[in-house]
Amino acid sequence: MRFESRPSHSSSYSSSGYAGGDSGKNPGLRRVFSDIVMIAFWGAMIPGFLWIGNAAGF
């Protein structure tokens, strides 16, 4: 099997807007918004699980 030494553009990291041909370009507003929503969602899960556990008597 022969391996190429050039970088592949099929990786999800390079196609996400954070790296690639325009590495100096800022990520798009949609990508930043989705990251903030994901962090807020996961941050809300911790007190949510604690509240559900407390309500269940654990």
C-alpha cells in the first residue's frame, strides 16, 4: 500500500472551518453559535442530573 505525503482534505477537522487552506480566517458565525449552544447544553445537563437525582431520593 502506498501512502501520499500531502495532507488530506477529507478530515472533519480541516473541513470544519478551523483549519485548512484559509487557516488565518476566523470560523463562521454559524460554527461559533453551534459551539456556544453545545457548551450551554452540556453545562445545563450537570445541574439537571443533580436535580433529577435529588428529586428521586438519591
